[in-house]
Amino acid sequence: MNLYVRYFDHESLVYNIDDVATFLSTIHDIKVNNDMLSRVAEFWQSDNVYPFRLKVSYSNYILFLKTDAKDMAEFKYLEKLNRERRNEGRMTLADRKRSQLESLKQANPGWYEAKITFKRVVMNPETGKCQYVDTNFRARLKAESAMHCYERIVDHLQNRQDIDPRSQFPSAKSSSFIYTYLGTGTTPAAPAAEENPVAAQATTEAADVAEEAFAR
């Protein structure tokens, strides 16, 4: 295992601790001493695979990175491959999010059962201050797609007088919005209320108005 060393524009691939001392001694800003070399050697011999940064002044560090590269050219090539893999990983994540959004928007008219967990602003009766409380709201409704289902529920909650407008709603892509497509048949039974006492009030009311508010 060799060691890549960089200090601003100065860089080198070294093969032993003497090479480290020789390279660092060529940099005017760095004063090489035994304590510094001992810490580098300790890192080199350890199982630590993460970069090691050695502080040499108030805000300046020397970077040390373990590598299997045999020379600087191979190190640069391997680093390029690593960057490309990381970029591919980010693209894959972006593709997954895009696919999830497309799935939510896909037209699929019919009945849905959905549950949303949102941050509801409620007043604490003991302190008289407002606080956010995780609140579950369930309903069965007609929608043109899963995204339309989400939008109708959020719009309904935002327009309810008993829900503070400062309440916060999650993204449709988050795990706080769960839905099931029930088909295009007759009106399903209303969903059961949640056990959470704050949520129960909202959910019970939702069950009462689900068909009236959402079936249209």
C-alpha cells in the first residue's frame, strides 16, 4: 500500500516514510519533525482506509491517502474511475427519483386508500405554546392518479379550519405518503380511525367526509 500526499498544488506518490520526509522538506511552508512523521507512519500502518489530514497551521492541512497505485499516472487513472463511478451513482439515484415521480403521475383513475403523516401545529394546553405533532390522516377517495390523490388530500387538509395553516406536509415521494389503488368499483367503506389521539380526531372526521369530499 503506497501513499498519495498533497499540500495545495504540491503532490507526490510515496513508498516509505523516508519518501514522505523528503517530499515534505521541499515545501517551504512545512517544517518536518519526528512527531509529524510518526503520526503519518501510524496512519499508514493502521486499518484506516479514509483520508488522513495532518494540520500544519491554523487552517492548512496535508492530505494523505492510501492507494494501491504503483505510480502517479496510475493513481490519477484510478481517481478518474472513482469519480465516474460516483457520478454514475448520483445519476442512478436521480433516475430512481424520476421513475418514482413518473409512477405517481401515471394516469390510473379510480378509488384510492391513502395515508399521509404530516406535521400538524397544535397548542400544548399545559404551556399554551404551539408545537408540531406527527399526525396521521387516512381517507378513501377518487383520483386520476396517485399524485392527484396526494394533491387532493393535501388541498383538503390545508382548507380545513381545524388545521393550522403553519402545518407542514411531506413530499408525495416520501415514505410519509402511502397509497393503495382500490380499483374503479363502488364506493369503498371509510377507513378506520388512527389510535393517535390527535390523529384520531382528524381521521374520524376524514372518514365522515371522505365520500362527500373526495368522491367527486
